Amino acid sequence: MEEKTFQRIKELTELQGTSGFEHEVRAYMRDKMSPFVDRVEQDGLGGIFGIREHEDADAPRIMVAAHMDEVGFILTQITDRGLFKVMPLGGWNPYVVSAQRFTLKTAKGDYPCISSSVPPHLLRGTSGQKGVEVTDILFDAGFESKEEAMEYGVRPGDWLVPTVETIKTANGKNIISKAWDNRYGCTLVLEALEALKDEKLNHTLIAGANVQEEVGLRGAQPAANKFKPDLFFAVDCSPADDTVTKNGTFGHLGEGTLLRIFDPGMIMLPKMKEFILDTAETHNIPYQYFVSKGGTDATATHTSNEGIPSTVIGVPGRYIHTHQTMFSIKDFEAAREMLIQVLKGLDKSTVETIIAGK
């Protein structure tokens, strides 16, 4: 991996932006997309997209969307002791929340914060800490009272995001970071736009990132309604299931980009699958079939407007929706090549074939 790409990944994954609070990531995407597109537009919820117009007004419209938000928390109450109660933004396993570092984002500034846990010393003689819910976990920024917290500008509606440094593993094959779901997609969009800057495409390209995916795919439909694509490609990270066995599991690090054939909200259309497979095999791009228990922005987009054929160009990540995700450089590079070649290969005839399904 080129150092430039690693630094882009590091910058994006270390940015902090949970659902509804994506402004830091949006500003970054606007700045970095602008040199490679004709213009940048924002939808009403805050999704941001760069548009490369084709000179033919009847050329197909292709949309590529990451999502900017990462899982985090919103502050709901300040206790008399100056600690915070929260609600999760996105799916969290409650057993990985405690005793971690966060940033508390307020109107007056950013403050260091940790999530509470019960030391084993205080559990002696009890049945232990069982049945933990996320909403049971308090967050502690070191304030001595509710009044002191409020003096520092802390209010309900403020938000908390993990604090993590992005690093490479010892063998140089993988990266550890927060928020690869889905700063992977943000990185991929920027990498593809840069790689294609001098390429004449046979379509109008709308590439960028949605908001609020982690809380119910909320940003996808407004963006689809605004830009009215003919085809939609989500670029998103999915959970790897390869730490114990690869037999009968989906999402294996180092085996290539994910070909998502099914999830509870979307079935890949046959002609879309045929096009993706042909692209992978023509350009020797490693890929792996993937079946998911969760959805992506493709789930919301494919039933938008009059129906938009959609798919996902994905990668697996271990331990997603936590402070630390591990992902493969090789998988990212395969996904990047897949997106670039897909965008090069789409023309009016191909798009009509995928839509017609015959």
C-alpha cells in the first residue's frame, strides 16, 4: 500500500463523526473530492456527493455511496455526580463498551471521557456483573457534579465517539483502527475519483457519502431521491467471521472484496451479479461470496424512486462496531480495483441490460 493511501485511511478513521454528527467527515470529503469533480452537492440530511457530468444528458447516472457515520453515543442525562447516561447510535455489543476512551463533543469543546466499569474487587461476594445493557454504562469525564459539567458546556444531545489511533500490524498486512465501518467507503470513493480523474467515463458519476446509515439507513433515500441514479453501488464494510474457522462462514480477511449475493433487505439481481463477476474475472480481482444478516445503504436505495438496481462493493473487518477493527490491506486494494473497473466498464448498453434483467 502506498504511504499516501495509508495516510488517507489514517486521517479518515481518526476523524470523529457518529450518526447525525458527521460534519467533520463531511468537511473532509468536500475538500478532498472537489478537485476531481465538476461540482459538489449536499442533500437535506447532510449527505455529500461529487458529480462528474457526462456531456450527453441521456447518459446513465451511476451513484457510488459510502456512509460517513460511525457508531457512537448520544448523551441523554447528566447525573448529580457529574457522570453521563447515554443512548447508543448504532449497534453496540454492551460487553465491549466499558473501560474505553472516548471524546465528549460539546459546543464549548472536546473533552476526554471514559466509559465506566465495575472493578472485580467490588464484585467479590456477588454474582458478578451480568446482563449488562449499554444504557446501564455511565460515562465519566472527571467532573465532580452536574453543575461543574454544565459549566464546561456539557448538555443532553452532546455526543461521544471512541478515541483511537490507526496503526499497521507487525507483518504490514493489516490495519487496526476504529470506524472502518465505514471510512473504508469514504476512502474508496476518494481513491476511485483520483484514479479516474483523466478517464473518460460513459456515464454521469455521482460519488460521495450518506449520513445516518448506522441508525436505520436514513440518509440513503433522500440522496437517491435527489440524484435519481439508474444504478447504485454501496461501498461498505461488513463483519468478518474467520477467527475460529473458514468452513461455512462468510467474510475472510485476505481473500478479496465481498460479492454480497444476499442480505435481509436486498437480493443481488442476476444481471448485476453477472456484470460484477465478469469484471472480477476479466481483471483478476480476488473476491469472495458474502451473505449477511444486516443491510447497507443498498437496502434502502434499491426500493427508492421506481426501483434502483443496487449492490455492494465491500470488505470484511474483524470486530466492527467496537473501538478496534482489523482489516486487510489486500482486501481494500481488491475492492478499490473492483470499483475502478466497474466504473470504467459501465455504459448505456450495460446499464440497460442490468435494469432489463435479460
